[in-house]
Amino acid sequence: MAQITADSINITVDGELAEAQVGETVLTVCRRMGKDIPTLCHHEGVEPYAACRVCLVEVTAGARQELVPSCQYPVSDGLVIQTDSQAVRDARRVVLELLLARCPKSDVVVDLARRYGVTETPYPTDDPDETCILCGLCVRVCEDVLGVGAIGFADRGIDREVGVPFDEASEVCIGCGACVAVCPTGHVCSIDDGLVRRMETWKTELELEECEVCGRPFATVKQLDHIRGLLPEHVPLNRICPVCRRSQAVQRLSEACSIVVDNLGATAGQDGIENLKSL
Amino acid sequence: MIAPAAKNIASAGQLDQLRQRLRVDAERYKVNIAVCGGTGCQAYDCQAVIDAFDQELARRDLKDTVRLRCTGCHGFCERGPLAVISPSGLFYQQIKTEDVPEIVDKTIIGGEVIERLLYREPITKDRIREESEVPFYKHQQRIVFGANGIIEPTNIDDYIAVGGYQALAKVVGALSAQEVIDIVLRSGLRGRGGGGFAAGRKWEITRDQGGDTKYVICNADEGDPGAYMDRSILEGNPHSVLEGMLIGAYAIGAAEGYIYVRAEYPLAVRNIGVAVAQAEEAALLGENILGTGFNFKVRISRGAGAFVCGEETALIASVEGRLGTPSAKPPFPAQRGLFGMPTNINNVETWANVPQIISRGADWFAGTGTPKSKGTKVFSLVGKINNTGLVEVPMGITLREVVFDIGGGIPKGRKFKAVQTGGPSGGLIPESMLDLPIDFDELTGVGAMMGSGGMIVMDEDTCMVDIARYFMNFLREESCGKCTPCREGIKNMLHILTRICQGAGNEDDIGRLEALADGIGAAALCALGGTAPNPVLSSLKYFRDEYLAHVKEKRCPAGVCTALITLSIDAAKCKGCGRCVKVCPTDAISGGVKKAPAKIDQAKCISCRACFETCPFDAVTIV
């Protein structure tokens, strides 16, 4: 439940009164209430985009009633929201029929469509192997979150696609794999092969660096250089894989603990140490 | 071109003095020749006519007493090149370069009227001497376009001489920001770009946002097929737009403005550029305007010509140098717009109305129009219409008056079928609704929209399914591809319509089309997608029988859809002139020589209709 502050407002979701905070989106509030609103182009770590249109809900503000993208639409006092009205279901169904025609083999699309009773689409498929729904998450995470901008949209309308400039290996891509992580359909993929990371979708290959401790390749040289560039000069960057970093952290922590315990023992006596151990 | 006298105007008083001086100066010219230099007339090579006038006047040593101006669009594009000769207001049309010496000789020097250059009323056959008496102009009310045919757009002096920048002087000198907004609110001015939102209200919302930095933008990204109103205002009277923006900026509290104009409008880009430079020289743009402490500068941002960039949020993205795609509203540009700051966007025609409203008053403006749509609207009247051109009419005028009284009806005596308003986002209005008054809400009520003012007239030989298909094809090309319903949905609407036009449709397709159109309208991200189904839905609503003829009888009643028509030649009507034989691209027509009737070989015919369009005797029939 949202913390009630001066910025709290009242909204109604599917007939139920709810508290929300100014600045929150309809999706955030509805999901907190346990409402089932599907999303495809939305990711918590990326700014809302409102493009896939499966998260549409019906809002009534004053006399106006309309379908709005819940991922982006801000709550306002007195807003009345319906997450599963006939209009919402109809619109989602049309969108899902269109997406199913575009990406008939995408499990994510197929499963979501089925949830709305769409098992087949009346529209033709251009490319049966298409898996990109053009949600733009890869482009947005690369540009807006990482500030790299290795990929972008090319062309427009039905010819729109995501890709690297001129469809050639990217000189900018750092191979961090954020695009792979956020892609909702698995269209964007990469493969680590020995000391090479192949960003398959972007036709780009990058050299992997081995962990200074265990020797396993774990991140691309370019990604580590990129992080190095973001850090202040006096902060050291150890080129260590997450697994080793974790075990090193555990090691350091337990060492620190034993020092604390020893110090406590000197001041609080044996009883204190026993108490501490029992915690 | 004469260098402008307007330089460093430091106060309203100086502006007034300059205006009076310019008026006195103008009196030394006994005759004024205003040749239309709009884009339509440029296509007729009016430049050659202007050059011919210039040479002829120089040759006869008349340049000190005759003032030749290349003005903006006069509107009657059908009849270009055009010239108005004052003080008598004589209106010559379809002028050729070889007519020029005669005009100078007989009319300018001799005071004679050259009858053959006058407009001839097609029905009464009367020759009409003055522009204002031509039916095309007689039913118009030209507020925004009033000065277009009089002033030279590339000379700020001309604009000042007709009272230009007086409204600005009044505003910055005597009115508070709230007073300006109140005047605009009271005038009832609504945005001319398509949405019809109350301009004063929009200004007020932007003004009331916090922060010191605010922007005003002029949307000159006119993209509807066949529409060229805004282009012609920028070309013909760019200072009226600048003055409107200055007044708006003062009311809103903006110190900077942008004009977003498509680069495909070279003359508009040039003329607004010249206007900005001259206004800066005149100190009407810049710091401490008219000595009042008000600062405002304008930048010109050229668009690459994407239809979607006329949508406010896409326009802002494009000005910022980002990909021109829309983003969901709210936040509205008035709340968070250009560079994240409150931004007020109005289109060219809206801005151009503002100085008039300030000068002549809110009540004067509100005195024209209907209860909820005030003032005039400029339309580009195109398609199957006798008088193609730009018309400015009072709101509330009926479509019938525009099409028949101003437009002169349909060419070749064919029957009117429909008019499309609002461009590809608008709807088709059938003959039964011709008495509909032109008004934002009336048009929306019948499934069309005012849009920015495109008005495409269609005759009985236009297939409504094919027209819907044409618009979907346009929108398919212009959809940015960001949201699913617009990108995928328009493609599939086009797919279904193409199938129907090819005779491969069935009755289920009509229901599918309707469901898809409704879905796209409800679910699309921006107004482009939201209104994209309008041509489909309105044609289905008013011309359903044509769809049914296509799918059930495999027949195209208008005889347009090539897969569904058979052309043949009526031997009784054929005079054997052979024109059809020459135009046929597949050599399907034989005969047609020495007065023997022509004949079409159906095996070779591709139903391109070239013979039908060419035949002067209506001998080609379509079944």
C-alpha cells in the first residue's frame, strides 16, 4: 500500500477506491493492487513509451471517457479507471490479432493473445519468422539508460525496424547485453563463444575479457572500458567477474566481522561474544 | 527588389511615422501592378510574366510611376498567371508573356481594358473586370488572405504600410498579458491546424505553467495531400504570422519561438526567412521591442517532410533533433514541450488571425461564423472542381456554396459525388449533406473533420472504395510505425481495401474492415492513427452500396477499379480519330483510322482507362 502523504490522491480502479501518489502511473498503482494488466513495451528501468498498446485501460476524467496507455498515463485525483471493460478487451484483442499476424512464432505474443481468446488472426503474415514487435526497448535502453546509442530505428511505418546503422557491425556497441535482457520476445540475442561475444542481432562481435581471479571470460573489453570511463579516476575498477566479486565481498565481510567480534570480545568480555554469536 | 525603409524602429510612434511616410511615398505611383507569385502561379511560370513586365516598364521608362509587385497567392490558381492592376482593380487572368507589352501599352498607358484577358463567367459568358466581382472571390471573406494580393511578401515596408505591426504596438504598449488572452478568448478563435482547440485557452494554460522559459511554435508542417493554405500564407504574408507569434509570446511569457516549416516548401522557407531577417533589422524581433522591454526571437526549423511531424509531440521531437515520432499525451506541450519547457503550438493560419483580432477587436471577429466556430477558414479547393484554388470563407457557409458558388461546380458537367475534408484524417461527405454548414463540430459530427483545410471534391467517376484505398496507402507510407494499431492496422486496412478493389473481397471483409477501423481509432497513440480510419468509416457509412457492389457483384459502379471493369468502344459514337489508338499503352486498340471505328482487343486491354480519358466523343464506355 502506498504511503499516505500530502501528495496522496484518490482514484477508483474497477469500482474499488484506492490511494495513489501524484506522479505515479496508472500501471504502477494498478499492479500494486494486483490488477492484471499486460505490457510488452514497458520495463521498470526504462522511461514509458506507450507504443505496444496492450496495456490500454479505460479512464473517465470528467465527461471524457477514453482508452489510455496505463504504462504512461499519470494518475490524477478522482480518476476512474477500468482495467477490464469491454472496450479495453476489444482494443487489446485487435492489437493482439495484429501482433500475432506480425510475429506468429513469438511465444510471448502467442501466449498473451491466447489469454484474450485470440488463437488465430484474420490478418496475413509477411514474414513467418519475425519475432520483433518493435517495442523499442533495446533502442531505448541502449540510448536513454546506457547513453551508448549503438542501435536505432530505421525506416518508418510498416517498414520500421531496429538495427545498427547501415546494417553493418557497430563500432559503438559495447556488448553489454542490456538489449538482450530487456527484449520481451527474445528477438535480440547474443552468444558468448570463447573470448568472443557475438551480438547476433546487431551483426557485431566483441572481445571478452577474462576475470582477473578465475580466468573465465565475463564481460566485453569495451563494456569494462565504458564503465571505467564513467567512474571517477580515483575509484579503481577491478576486472573481476560477478561470481568472484561476490565471493571476495563475502570474504571481506567475514574478515570484517571477525575483527568486530574480536574487538567486542576485548571490551564486552566472553558473555558479550556469546550473545553476539547467538544472534 | 526595393530595400526596406524599416530599420531600428524604437517605439510605437516611430512605427506610426514610418507607416505614414510609406503611404505618402506610395502615392507617387499612379499605377500598381500586383502579379501573383504564389506556388500555383509559379508553376505557370509567372516569373516570366513578371520579368516581362519589368522589362517593358523599364523600356518605356515607367518604373517611377508604375509599381510592379510580385505578391503572394491570390487564390484563383485555376486561372494563373494573374495580375491585378490598381487603382481600377482590373483583374487579368491567364496572362502570357506576349500579352505584357499590350497590357502596358493599352491598359497602363492608354487606360483601355483588354477584354480577352478578363475572366469570363462560364454560364452567363459575361466578362468581369474586377477581382472582387468574380464569383470565385465574391462569396469569400478574406481576413487572413486580405493582404496577400496587395503586398510584396519580401518587403516589410509593404506590410507596415497596410497597418502591419500596429497590433503588436498596441499589445506591448497598452495591454497586459491577461488582457491579450482575454481578447483572444472572447474572439472564440480556435486552432486552425485540425484539433480546433480554443487558442486563448491554450495560451492561458501555457502561461500559467511555472518556470521562466517558455516557447511558442508555429506549426507550418502542412502535409495533407492537396492542401496548401499555410504554405500560401507563409509565402504571401509571412509578417502576419510573425506578428501573431510576437503577440502570443507576449501573452504567454515566451522569449523564443520556432517556425517549423517543411523543406519541400522552398518559397515559404525563403520568404519567412527574409521576413525574420527584415523584422530583426527593423528591431521588431530581438531585444527591447518598440522600447517596451519585451524580447522575442524566432528561429526557423526545417522539417524533412514527414506527415506525422505535424503532430505536436512529433514536431517538438523533430525540432529538438530527435526522431520525429509522437509521444503520448499527457503531458501536453503546454505542460512539458520543447526542451521540456511549457510550449504553445499553433498553426500558421491561427497565428495569422491574431493581429487582425487585436486590431479589429474580439467582437468584430466573433461577429463572423457560427456559435462555436468563429471567423473564417481557408480551404484549398481541389479535385474535380472548376475553380481550383484557395478560398477563405466565413465559418457557417455551406459546403454547397463552397463547391458550386465559389468552386463553380464540377468540370465536364459531371455529377458531384462527395467532398473530402480534413485530408487523410478526415472523412467523405456525400451529396445529401452538401447543405451542412462548415463548422468544427458539424464536420466532426458527420465523421469528417475540419482538419487544416484541405477540401477535395470528387465526381461521379470517383470510386469511394478506391479513394479509401488511396488514403490508406498514403497513411501507410506516412505512419511513423511507433504504435502497433497504426503501423500494423493501416497496413491491414489497405490490404483488405486492395483486395476489394481487385474483386477478391467478400462480404466478411466489410465487417472485418469496420472492426479493425474501430480498433485502430480507439487504440492508436496519436491523432494520426486515431483519425486514420475516418476515410474508411465515412465511406462505409455513406457509400456502403459501392462496397457491396465490389464484393457481391464484383462490379465497380464508378468504373475505376481496373480488375472489375471492361472497356469497349461504341461504334456509333466513334469518329475514328485515332486518339485512343495512340494513347493505348498495350496496343490493344485497332482501327480508329480514316473514320473507321476503333475496337478494343479485350485480351490485351489492361483497363488503364487512357482511352476513356482521351476520347473527345464519349465513345469509350465502361461496364
